[in-house]
Amino acid sequence: MKILCEVQVVNRVTQANRTPRAVKSTLAIGYKQSALDSNGNTKKELEMILFTPQIKTGQRYKVKDNIQAVHTKFVADGKATIGFKQPAENLLIKCDTIQLKGFLQTLKLGMEGKDAINLRLNIATATAITQKSKSQTKMTINRRCDYPIKGFPRSLQSLTINNSQLVKLSFEICSLRNLTHLDVANNQLTKIPVELGRLPLTKLVLLGNCLAELNDWSFLNGIKLSQSLCELDLSANKLTYLPLSVVKCQNLVQLNLNHNNLTFLPFAMRRLKKLHSLYVSDNKLESLPAALEDLHINTLDVCGNAFKGRNDLDVQRLEGTTETNTRTQCSPQPLWLQAARSVDQYKLPIYSLPAILIKLIAETPKCVCGKFCFLMDSQNIYKRIRSAKFERIKNYSYSPDQFIYVDIVKCGYCKNVKSCA
């Protein structure tokens, strides 16, 4: 009989541990066939053999009249101690409870001279049990021919599939519950399955795919993904707009949108309170939303865009809105709008509000006066009104020949026009 266990060897004479700690071992018991006796019968000697990573050939112990003691007080916890007379050593065993009980029962039968099926092992030919290799947690595929035929290990935590002409993510990938890093850069993905939103990914790299035609970004709304995602790379996907589902990933720390066709960034980006790094180089941006100034961004890369100069027409339009503001204040407002403004004004907790109202408060742009522009339309947006004020940014990359202006929104209650410009 052989069992796979953890064993620590202690010498009773020197009180020294031959093994500093319990190590993965194989413990076997069986008979050793010896020479014929005077009656012509084969002699059988019961022996125990211990295989460890340090003793690959095995340490042999005689059993008959050589057992000092067997301690089984904690056998229910999978622990036992076998002490030998020669050599004066104790084996401190930790094993599966059922296997350990079976091994001790086999030892007892052998010491009593009784025959048992488990004692029919020829101890002379015994070998260590092959231990399973450590669970695979990382896999990298750089060629299509490297794709695993037998599927992906369920223990994967990091998966990289690059340059493999991948056209879709299989359900098997979306079922890897331990996956936290997924890199599928430079493939031919046109759609991401909604099931991906069930994974607790912290890093998702979709660089160099074909997601411009993707109309359903609902995978980013998944409860687990939206709460766990910290790094998102959507660069080189020919995106013409930033999906609003991205701003719902409120734990985003790094967002890469380089090499796309973006013409604007949404005001709802103010929702990304934890964003530290934003890369939007080589796009078609003409300006940036003023909401970026309120974020704690350390790194901002806006090189290679199409930034334009100050928009004098919108500046004049902004200065002539006082009369419109008065009419807006006098007009009756919907009940939901009054409720949303009250929540913001009195800093009420929003966790108990309807989901649609929470979304509205979280994503609605803010006027420079601090109020939300809930009923915003194109008339409330003023493009390239003033120069950008990114005072908190430490790493700021931009084209030195361009001056960057920001867009603002103006609510119907703001009378201080000069503070806006």
C-alpha cells in the first residue's frame, strides 16, 4: 500500500529534525522477498519505505519487532506518528484522514502477521507516487498553432493571446473564473460576449482589434467586471466615440485610447474618480471636456490630435445667455429633475434611489457653478471656451505647437458668465 502525505522525520537521540519541515512524501508498506530458508520457503520481511524529494531512492524501515510506538490520538485530523527503534526516528505524518486510517490498519495487520490485500506490494520494486504538477496560472499564445487542443486550465489567472487571428472569444475563456488578466491584442475581434462581464478581471487589453462596429458594450456593465477592472486598453480599434459603459467602470486607474478616431470625450468621464493615467494620442480630438480638470490624473498623453483654437462664436453666445437663464428658472421642471437636484444640493445618499436616477446623477455634466445640467442639449455645450488648466498632472504629453482648449456646459441657473470663460 502506498499513500501520498506530508512527513517530518525527527531523530529521538539528537532531537534534531532530519527534515526542517513536513515535505511531500510517499509512504509505502509491503513485504520484501528474501532468500529461501532451510525448509525451502521464501522469507518475507515486512518493511516500510519513505520517499521524499531529498531521498528519491527511499529510506527503508523494518517493521517486525522494530516499532517503538504508534500515536493515533489525532488521526481524525489526518495526523499520526510512527516511532522506530532502529533507527531511533519518529515519522510525523499528515495525510488525508481516510487514507491514513487505511494505512495504519494495514500496518496493524502486518504486525499481527495477518495477510491483507494491501500488503501484497513488493516493497523491493516500490516507487514514489508521481505528484501532480503545480496548477498552471499563466498562459501565453503568440501563434494560432499554439492554441490548446485540450482547452484552458481552469486555474488560469493570466491569459495572453496575441497575433492569432482570433475572431471571437469562446465561452470557455469567459468561464475561467480565476482569470484576472486577459490580453487579446492584435487579433480580429469584432464583438465581446456579455459573459466576459462575469469575470473579476483587473486588466483587459483589447488593443489592435476591430471593435469600431461593436454596438453592444454591455459586457462592461457586468457586476464583477465593472467593479474589478483597473486597466483597460482600447487603442487601435478605429473607435469614433467612447462608449459610456467605459465610464461605469469606476475603479479604472489606467485607460488607453491611443490610435483611434475619437473626435470628443464625454463629460461623463468625471465619474472616473480613480483614473490616474489617460492616453488619447493620435486621435481627432479638437478639445477636451473641462471635467478632466477635476480628476486626479497623473499622466495625460494627448499628442497627435487636431486641437483647434478658441471658439469666439461660443464665447459670444455664452455671454448672451442671461435672459435665457431667467426664462429657464421660471419654467416648471419635471418632478424627477427636482428630485435629482435636491439629492445633489443636500448631499443625500444615493444607494437607495432608483437605478435610473443614480445613473443620471453619476453621469450628468456639471456647470462651473457646481450645479448639474440635467436637461442638457446642444445649446448648453460651449466648445473651446477657455484654455485647459491641468495643474495636478505630473506627466503631460502634448504637441508644443498646439494650444488646448476645453469644452464646458452651462446650467440654466448660472448667472456668473465670467467664471465660465
